[in-house]
Amino acid sequence: MLMRKMSQLIGLGAAAALLITGCGNGGTGDSTGTTAEPGGKAEGATYTFRLAEAHPADYPTTKGDMRFAELVKERSGGRITIDVFPSAQLGEEKSVIEQVQLGAIEFTRVSTGPMAEFSKDFGVFSLPYIFDNDDHVWSFLLSDAGTGLLDSLESSGMKGLAYYSSGSRSFYSSKPLTKLEDLKGMKIRVIENKLNMDIMEALGASATPMPYGEVYSSLQTGVIDAAENNYPSYYSSKHYEVAPHYLLDSHQRVPEVLLISKQVWDKLSAEDQDIIRQAALDSIEYQRDEWAKYEQESEEKVREGGATITEVTDFTPWKQAVAPVIDKYRSQYQEVLEAIEAARP
């Protein structure tokens, strides 16, 4: 099975390579007959690429993808087309990342969470309360240190182009939840990694790893008491129907990242690389605006649906509770944590 899967992926990679080199005038240019630069990078070539997206078409990250694709097409004079495939049409995140590494899929947008597997410093985003607010997050992401994180993915066959917003993660429960003490003893669904389990333990809760698709029924039947996510996911998953108590503690801020295959990137001319890089950066503001609007709409919808929202006003006890977790992982992320501290507005 493994060999069959690898042969399929390699075959897809070969097909993608043919797609890239087969467009335009024999892969060396478009119908105007422009020629290739030294090294074989086509100047003025025509391309059709694919961008894999797990979220639905109306989700803010997907809208960011589409804005990026529009800018690339516009600035390349229509030479470069990027077709966005939402709703995991090209596969789930893990499978897509593997195909991007092989060049079988050219672009994708994924959470920075799984990227720690390819560049360990990305794991820093799972640490609790390392950012004060959204402004602090973006001050870091747009800094040289944030760009350095994107560049660190190149050794794994990918190039990071830009970050997108995904807000902050907070707790919601089927039981009353208005303060830190209410979490004690609760069975809380978490993403399956050691750091998240350590956070739950520090907060006095019991971590329960499970697939996202099982959360609704597990909250409904009492298999778990609570879960955690951002406002839009809380709304779109309809978890507010079975867990109507939402506590805005914003314990994690895990951004998204827009990626291109390094194999594909290296085949592009310097001009086309500049077009794609700048279009990605210029799509950030649009995506952030779309996120802010969707977040507000989601809050209004869950309130209308009967959810009770409690805002945390004093984060001191929360930060004190998870301080041992920060200390435990500090040596792994020391340099990045210093850069995050320095980025505080």
C-alpha cells in the first residue's frame, strides 16, 4: 500500500511538472515567443496552478486564497492562473502537505499547527498566552523573525509565502463555564499533541484527544464536557447548540500559512516569483478584514442561538496557572519567544 501511494504521488508530481512545462510556447514562454532565462526558468510563461484549501468557499481563509489568486492573475497579465479548491476537495491537510512537498499540488493554505513537524519553531504557536492580542501577533508575524519562520520551511520542500489570521482559541462547555476554576475536572477535547495535554493538566482539566468530527456528538452525549476553538469554528460546527457556555480566554493564537511547493517555486522566473510573493503579502489585509467580519457575524449568530458569552478580564491567574508549561518548553523555543517578546507593540 505504501509503495502504491508513493507511486501515485510521484505520478501526480510528474503530471504537475508536465502541466507547468507544457503551457505556453513549449514551456519556454507564451504565444508571444518569449524565451527562457539561463538556468531554464521561463520568462513570460503561462501557468495553471492549484491551491488546496480545507475550509468551505465562504470561509475567510478561502476568501484570502481567492484574493491572492486574483492578484496573481491580474499582475501577471493573465499568464498565471491559480484555481482554488475549497472544502478539502484535493485532500485533508496532512495528505495535501505531502503532495505540495512533491510538487503534485502547487499551493495550499494550512494551519501553522502541523508545520512544527517540518520546522520545530512553528510549535511555539501552541504555547498559551505568549501573545497579548491580535496586534501583538501581527507585529511578530510581519517581523524579520516571522519571515524567518516562513523561510525555514524550504528545507522541507515548501516555501512559506504569507500568514493569515485565525483569531484566538477559547473554551466552550455543556456545563456552566464563567471562570478558571470551572475547568477543574472537566473532560476537554484537545488536538492530539503533548503540549496541549500539558496545558489542560496545568488548568486542572482532563485532556481528551479525539477527531474534530466527533466533538459534537461527544458533547451531546457527555463523553466530553468541553472543547476549545475560535468563534467562527464554534459557530460553523454548531457546537454552540450542545455547548452553550463560551468563555473568551484566548489561550492560543495559531495563525494560518500560505505555502507553495519549493519544486514549483524554483522553476519560476525571478519576475514571477516576485509577483507571487507580493500578491501573497498584499492579500493579508483583505483576509484579516474578512476574518474580523466573520468573527463578528459568528458571535452574533451564537448569541442568537442561545449561547452565553463570558469575557475574561483578568488574565493573571490564567497565565500563572500555565507558567510551568511555558517553563517546560522555553528552552525549545527560546529564540522565537524572545522575538515574540520584542515584537510587543
